Amino acid sequence: MKYKRLILIILIILVVTKSVYMLYPMPYKEYIFELADEYDLEPTLIYAIIQTETHFDYMAVSRSNAKGLMQIMDMTGEWGADELDIDDFTPEMLFNPYVNIRIGTWYIDKLISQYDANVDMALMAYNAGSGNVAKWLADTKYSSDGKTVHTIPFNETKNYIKKVNFHKRIYDLLY
């Protein structure tokens, strides 16, 4: 009886562990690790953004028409494609996982640099737009130092940052 209980506990642990890994997959590993290395970013940050944005649905389109795994807006895609010398870019190319991850990784790196390596500020801009973040930084109701936002007026953005950070912690623990 003692052994049956032990075996049952081991089986439950294995099933739960397997389930967690299934909830936090690592597809597109070659792309994400290559691009994270190129931009000196943690691959788990890119995975956490994709997990939060689309749960790895490369054909996802948001209400605001953001496309692909990392939910890139057409204008951001065009800007990124121009900066990255992606020839003959069309917004439909954002459904290509490599193109989407390449532009998304370039963009989050650009935002991290813009906000002095403050990843939460970069995530805020990634979600709400740099224009909104600039307004919040200029308003003492949201920022006391003009460099960080202490009160995020958009609940969606506040929750987005929490979700990305949560998913990143899980990825860091698992991998």
C-alpha cells in the first residue's frame, strides 16, 4: 500500500510537470536564441512577450490590427524592415514567424535602450506606444522624475507588464 501511494505521488508530479512544460513551450528556438543573442537579450523575455501577446499563434491579429507572434503594427513592421534591410516588405510578412520575431526583437531592444535598460518601461511602450509613455513621463500625475512612470493610467498596460514578468519568471524557472 505504501508503494502504491508513492507511485501515485510520483505519477501526479510527472503529469503536473509535463503540463507546465506544455503550457510554456519553446517553439522557434533557433530564431529566438539567435536574435536574443544578436541583441544581447534574454531569450526568456522574448518567449514571455510572445506567450503574453499570442500564446504562439503566428496568424494572430489584434483589434488594432497588430500581426503575428509578437503583435507588430504595420507601421512598426515597415520601420523595422527598413532598419533591418528586409527587402520588399509587406505587412503580410508579419505572419512569417522569423520576420515577426526579428522585427519584434529589434523593436523591444530599441525600447530597452530608449528607456535606459528599464525593461518595464520598454514593455509599457511596447504595449501602449511610445507616444503615450512620452505623455505620461511629461505629466507629474504619472511620473515624478520624467524617466519612469509610477502610475500607469491604462489597466491593460499595467496588466500586460505583470503578465510578461510572470511568464518570464516561469520560463526562467523551467529553462
